[in-house]
Amino acid sequence: MQWLDNLTNGIRALLQPGRVERDLDEELDSFLTDSIEHKVRSGMPEKAARREALVEMGSRNSVKHQVWSSRWESMLDSLLQDARISMRGLLRSPGYTAVALLSLALGIGGNTAIFTLINQVLLRPLPVRHPEQLMAFANSESAGIAGGIDPGQIGGYFPWDMAKQFEADPGPFQGIAAYGSFSDTASLRLTGHADGSTDGQAFLAPVNLVSGNYFSVLGADALLGRTILPADDAAPGSGAVAVLSYHFWHESLASDRNIIGKTMTINGTPFEVIGVMREGFHGIKQDIAPPDVWTPISMQAQVLQFPSMLIPHSGLYFLHLFGRLTQSAVTNKADFLHSQNWLDNRVRDAIREREGGPLSTERQQEIGRETVPLVPAGRGISMIRSEYGDSLKILMGVVALVLLIACANLSNFLLARAARRRQETMTRLALGSSAMRIVRQSLVEAFLLSMSGGMLGLAVAFAATRALIGFVSQGDSYIAMQSVPDLKVLAFTLITSLLAGLLFGLAPAIGAARTGVHGSIGSNVRTALSGGGRRVNFWPKSLVSAQVAVSLLLLVLAGLFLRTLRNLQNQDYGFERTHLLLAQTSERLAGYAPHQLPALHQQLLQRLSAIPGVRSVALAQMPPISNGTWSSNISLSGYTPGPNENLGSDLNRVSGAYFETAGIPILAGRGFTEADNANNLKVAVVNETLARHFFPHGDALGKMLTIDMDSVRGPWQIVGIAKDTRTGSPRDTDPVTMTYIPLAQIAPYLPVPAGSSARAATSGLDENQNCYANTLLLRTTGDPGQAIGALRSAVASIDPNLPLLQITTIREQVSNLISHDELVTTLSSLFSSLALLLAALGLYGVMSYNVARRNSEIGIRLALGAGTATVVGMILRESLLLLGVGLALGVPLALLSTRLVKDQMFGLNPVDPFTFSLAVLVLAGTTLFAGWLPARRAAKVDPMQALRCD
Amino acid sequence: MSPKTDTFGGRQAQSSDLVQGTLEMLILKTLELEPMHGYGVGLRIEQISGGVFRVNPGSLLPALSRMERAGNVTSAWQATENHRRAKYYSLTARGRKALCTETEKWQLRIGAIAQILEA
Amino acid sequence: MADDGKSEVLQGTLDLMVLKTLYAMGPQHGFGIARRIEQVSDGVLNLNEGTVYTALLRLQQQGWIASKWGTSENNRRARFYSITRQGAKQLERETENWERVAGVMERVLRLERQG
């Protein structure tokens, strides 16, 4: 504990400098007295003894200083002193300091902001026990209900019966749990009274279905009450219990600790609240809008208000699975493979069992090849991660480069200042200041700047992160991402600031040290300052060239992303992207049964058409372009499919004026009309790709089309061919087959299967769920945004309970689908402009300094008859040289680096000559302008003045 | 009689001077003999070296302060024989151990240098 | 003081050893001097190149040694150092001083606690 004593003594000395001083004074006095007494005793006259003792002791202050410097706290003290000196120096040039701090704040802030997101999206583990043991069964990012596929294939969907089997027998896993692949928004109402009579407030919140062992396998405990247990999830319809998220409990229920045991209705069914999870827990799926309520899967029908999907062999796959490996399977590859093989075998067995009957050898082999890969899920399963991960990594690189450029500027400035202070430094050295001390002073100044910059950067980062999260969330009110930095982010900022300080403080410090070794006050200071050219200039100039090179890289990147975004935006979408307003609604949430829909739809169409400025109105299940799909296999009269041919088609159910409203051209035949209703022949419109694929001779019209789904089977007669449209990701250019059917021709009740009783026909659950229309489309004459108010009041006038979940213009809808491209483009443009500005500032600074330094030389040249043009040319030539070197480095650098973003490009090659030339031009223009300003100043040098100065 | 020059004159040391390490060893040795106040230490070093080593407060006090921080010596204010207050330094257990290892090292080094000088 | 087994060499004694080595062995290059000192001291004195070269530089500035380019045993160009007449005198002074100091130290360290 010696160091501890040392530390406490030091701190005490720092806090009580007076006491230490007195102590030392007393000791010195006693020393002196002893010395005198001793000398007197040995026979010296008192006066002489005193004089000699004093001489021996030397300067009292110097002794004190030496004692002081033998202790560590003196180091700290002189560091503080250095900091004070630096602070004064910085305040003396407020303009520079402001620019320096601003560029550092932006540089460090940018880095921190992007890191905050990277930390949350890419790095942070789930707040559960041993997250590294969690494995998702296949990539489970997508959400929905799938049918007609093998379990675990295409997005990792599983049916309930299979999930139950895995839960009961997890094989080599510690446990296997299931959860609903999607969190449906449900209407929640706190009843307050057990009898259900209440005036409690209603909330809309996402609810996720989970298996009874979900929380235990995940390794998450409740903050209050308990989590869902296997007993809750035993049989369909049993286990009406709900666990709440911390966020919901905190925001909507005012952190009511008595909530446990109370009753809450979810879509009308009463549930008992049994627990509240801890803060920061959002489940295994890291959705942008995370679930607020978890209920057992057994309550699926009540929560989703959708017919039971829990019937064995229902063919409805809507669950994702994950397992917890044993620790040995995490560390040992063989054990891991054992778990993987076990899973694959179980899935293959299940497929064989499901197919029933004898299987062809071919199918046997196919099943034998199927696999459900274990995907590490310790950081959760996140769509955001796969969507934004690459973008964030690219942006991290971009902001790091910007910070480097800012550092180069600061380095140059400090170098210039050190050079200006050379004489002062030499004087200090001559007066006995150690070279170490001067180097330290120089570093302290750098760190003072970088730390202040880092502090400001943190503020910048906070604001920037909020904006970024806002961008990513696209208007969702609560999302699982935070802009408040955690410890990791703070450490990142601290380290970044320190590194930056070291980076730009090192060269000036080395310069100062070199002055210490070689400098001597006797040498001709002025010569060193004005003529000592090449060496002094080497650093600043190479830094400027490097800045030019890196700026070119950033400009090229920004250019490439900009062109990619343009290409994405300007491609032919197949529908019109102006004057169209889209609104998402949920007729089911408002309590409409399928048989009530035709009347509602009729009313909606009429009321919305009456809004002034609305040209036409349509209803559809889905907007022309969105993330979701509704699809099925189809068959066509007169078409014999080949073996293994993909017969899938995307589907949409639409109202009469859909094609006019969405602006999708009909290429042959006709679109739908109001006459296409339940009383007339069932008709369909298909897209070009479908028509061309199945009817290459152009005879699609009039053919019959059947959909492989009972609720909308058909047959449907093809009456029109519509232009192809982009339906999903705008990057996805592969043509998609598409079938449109009229909403009005879908029967509200499902056909009664042979053998079932007539009773089923009237029960609500057998109504046809595929009648709902979730999208309202309005084509307007003017700005579609203007119609939002009228749309809201029109819908409310029909039914105030009909929710309008999201209202967007088609332009916003498309831009949401390319949001990560927009993010990268916006930010890389922003940062490359910043880089360009910083590089220009850097060049301007170095050239200005050169001009100032060569003032007398320029003066002499002018006095000797050199023209202004010559002088301007002379200075500009230097700038051009730096630009040339920078470009010579930057072009190959950019060529190499842009290869890394090849996958992010759309419709252009990363070696895009146009982008490269433009970037070079912009850079050259800016640099020359930055170099021209000092050149002009050089030409204005008054020879007499310059020479007199000398 | 001219003022004594300092054998351990810190930074401006002549090349023939012995630096800090030796001084600290001498102080340790002196305090091992008996606890003493600052002036006494200097005086004792001079005495036992037969006047070869001389040490001024400018070297002695920083060395004592350094050694106190390192935990090799402790100090306390005590009354002197002529009834004044003085800061007395004494060796700690740690300091005793340090003296031992330093002495060993010194012997080793002295032997090595002697070998070179004789070679 | 360093706590590892090998001793740091104090500046004053280093000068002495370098001078002595050059005096005894004739002209040497820097590396040779360092190895020689280590060898003769049975590895007790461990010198890094930097220390030796600063010492050589200092001694040269004092005019106690001189240097010129030559060829080392493995046919590389190296700077060879030799002791000057002034250096020889300095060596004598330093040796005397060292012996005096070492003698006193020897005596001091042998002192026992009285009473």
C-alpha cells in the first residue's frame, strides 16, 4: 500500500500547499541553525559561520524547488501550469481557437455519433444471461405468416406444433423457445376493476406472442412479478397473462408498482398483468419499434384476432425459434456441429413426416440437403443491423477520415506557431528550461485542444445521434435506440480525443524537441526562420497533400453515393410518384368483420372521392411498393409447368380505380371497374412479366388464373395486363410476377369444406380474412400532403375508431425503402463537404504562413522588378504542386477504396469516370481558390515595408 | 576556509560525481546507524567518509523527500538536545531491505568496474 | 534504482570504463566497446547502444577521445574511437577519484550500528 500513502500524501500536499511550505521552511531554518552552531563550535566567529552556512545552503528557493520537484505532485502542478499557459495562448488567438475547436468538435462528434449507433446496432449484447449461447434457427429477420414451405426454410418460419416438440425435447440444447415473428399492434385497455367495467384509457401497443419457456431460455428476469411460464402456454385459448415492457410500464402506466395482478384487455379479451421486465429488455428481436407486451402463443387467436394458427398441420408458419447452446458447444467446434446436425436431422424428419406417404428419391435427396443454420443471436436479431450495418461501417470510415483531416490542420497550425515561437523556445532553453519541459508544454496544448474539442464533440454527437435515430425510426414514437451515450461511448470519445491530440500534437512536439537539441540562441535566428526552408516546410506540405488526397477519396465516395441515390430515385418504378397519398389503416383493429367490409369500402370510396382536390381514390391490401408481400402459387389454364418451376406470384387485392389512382399504365385489355363486383365474372389483371412468362405468344387475355389459396382461389379471368412495377426494395431489379384481383369479388365467407357442419359458416372465425383492405390511396391534383387533414376528418366521419396508422406520400414511401442509401448519401456528402472545407482551410493556412514567412524575400523580388503576376504565379505554383501531389496520391487511393463499396452502388461502376472527374474538378477549384487568396496577398506586399521590417 | 562544494550537485554534476543512487545509499546507511535530523545526516556522511563526500541541503533535502515518498524513511518532528524542534528521519523496514539490496548491487558493480580497471 | 538484476551504469563510471577500455584495447568501434565492458564484467554491467553512444559523444566533445572511419572485422564501415593524450590524463584522474570513492564506500558500508 506504499503507493497509496504516496498518493494520499501527494494529494494532501496539493490541497495544503501552505502547510508543506511552512514545514519545509522550518526544516531549513533548523538546518541553518545546526550548521551555524556546528561551525561556531569548531571555532569559527559567529558572523563568518552564518555567512558560510548561508552560502552552503545556496538559494533557499532553489532548495525548496528541488524538494518539490522530487515529488510526483509537482509534475501535476506543473502540468496545470502548462495548461494555464496554453489556455492563455489559445485565448490570445480566439479566431483560430474557435476554428480548431469547431473542426475538432465536428470531427470527434461525428465519430462519436456514428459509434453510438454502431455500438447499439452492431455491438451491444442482449441484456440477458450468457448471450453468446443464444442461436437463432436460420436468419429470422423477416416477419409474417408463411405457408407452403418446409419448416425453417426461407426466413426461419416454424409452425406451433413443431415449436412445441422442440420445447419439450431440446436435444443437445439447454433449451429451445419460440416467439411470433411479428409484433402486431393491439388495442390495450386497463380495466382497473376485476369485473371489467371501466373507463380506463386505451393504448395502441405492439404485442409479441412468446412460448412458455421464452424468458427462461432467453435468460431474462422480470423486474416486478414473474415472466410467462410453460404452464401459461399449455393449450390454445388458455393462459391469458401478459408481461409488460419497462418502457410501457414507465410511460403509459406511470410506473405503477401495484399493476401486478390487475386486468388489462388486449383487443377486447381480458388478460392478467403478471410481470414487468427490466429496463432495456426488448426481447430477442431488436425491432425498431420493440414489443411492449408479451403474451403466451396459446392466446394467438385472441391477440391477433385471426383464426387459430395453432391447429396441428395448419400449414401456417409464423413462429421463429432460437436455442441456447451448452457452454461447451460455444467453445468447442465439434459440440457445436453436433447441435447443428441434431437440429438439421429433426427438421428433415419433420418434413418427411409432414409430406406423408412414400417420397420420390429426388424429393428424399432434396430433404436430405435441407438445413437450418444456427445464427448467433447474442446481440439479438435485428433488421436494422442488416439494413444499416454496412452503411454505418462506411460512415465510420468516412468520419474517421474527416477527423484525420481536421487533425492535419491542427498539426499544421501548431507547427506554424511553434516556428513563430522558435526564438522564445530557444531563449527558454538557454535559461535552463529542459527540452522535455518544452515538449510537454507543446503536448499539453494539443491535449487541451483535443479534450475541449472532444467535450464539444460529445454535445454535437448527442444532437447528431438524436437526428440519426429519428431518421432510422422514420417517425416511430418510441424506439429501442438511445442517443444518451453509455460508458463504452464515453470511453470511445475519450480515446478518440486523446489519439487525435497525440496525432496533431506529436509533430509540433518533436519539432520543439529538435529545437531543444540543435537550436542555440547564438545561431542566426532570422535565417532559420525565413530561409531554413525545406526541412521546416516538409511536414506542413506533406500534410496538406495528404489532406487533398483524403478529401478526393471522400468527394468521390460522396459522388458515387449521390449518383447511386439518383439512379435509385430516377429509375422507372412503373407507377407515378407524384400526387399520390397513402394511408395505412386496420379495419380489423376497428372491429370490422369481413362481411361488414363491402359496405365500409363503398362508404370510404364515396367519402374520400368527395374531398376537394382528390382526382381518384382506391383501396388496396398493400401500397404499390412496400416491404411486405402477399403471395401464393398460381396455376393457369392451358399452361403446363415444367419440373420445379417457380409458380409463385405476388398478389394484391384492389378496388375499382386502383390503376388510375396508383398511376400504373394498363398495357393491354382493361383495368378494374365498379362493375367488377360479386355479381359478375371474377376477373384479374396481371403484370407484363407474368403475361410474358406464361404466355410468350401474347395471348394472356381471356385465360383463366387460379390462386392456390382457398380464400381467393378463383378461377379469375385475365382481362388486363398492367405495366411492371417495383414492389419491394428499389434495388431489386429482378422482374416480379404480379396478380391483381378486385376486392369486391372476394367472398366474405370461406367456402365450406366438404364434410364440415353448416354451423361453421356463420361462426366469425370462418369469415374470409383476405377481404380486408389496409391501404387507402388518394390521387390528388395538387400537393398530396395538403389532403391529409381532409382525409383524417373524412375517415373519422365514417368511423372514429378506424385508425389511420401511417400516412405518407408515395414519395416518402419510396424514400423510406431507400432510407439507408439516403442516410449514407446525405452524411457522406455532408462530411466530404466538411473535409473539403477543412482541406481548403489547411492549404490556405500553410500558404498564408509561407507568404508571411517569405515576406522579405517577396519584397526583394518586387523591389528588383518582379511583376505582380510573377509573384502570384510563384505562390500559386506551390499550391498547384501540393494539389498535384495530393491528386497523384488520392486517385489511386480512391480507386482502391471505392472497391469496398461496390455492393452499395446501384446502376453504376465504382470506377465511375464522371464522378472521379467531377471530384477532381471540385477539389482543384477549391484548392486553387484557397491558394489564390494568399498569393494575392503576396502580390500586395509593399517592398519598402517588407524590407524595413527585416 | 572556503565554503564546501557539494559532491552530489544534482544536474550540474561533474562526470566524476556519483549520482542520486549513491547518495541515497549513503543516507540509508547513515540512518541505519541511528535516526537523525537533516543537518546531522549531512554531517555524518561527511564524517564517515573522512571528508570525501560532502552534501548540501540542495541535494540532501530532495533526496530525503524522495525517499520518504518511496517509503524507505519516515520523519517526525522532535526536540533536539538543545531544545529546538527538528525533523528527525529514521529508517523503515522497507528502507532496511532497500539498503541491503542496494549494497549488494553496489558490491557487484564495484567488482565489475574493478575488473575493467585491472584488465 | 532499477530493480532488475543487472545494474544501470552510472554516468561517471561509464566514462571511466570507456576510457579505460580504449586505453587498454586500442581503437574500438562503439559496439565493440559495449561488448567488451559487458564481457569483462561477467555480464554484471549491461549497456545499451544508446548509452554508450551518448557517452562517446560526450567524451569526444571533451576532447578525451577521437574518432575516424575504419572497417570492422566483418568488413563493414564503422567509426573507430581512440583515446587522446588528454583522455589518458583524464583517465588517470578518474581512476584516482573512483578508487577514493570506492574505498570510502567500502568502509562506510562496513560500518556497524553502535550500541
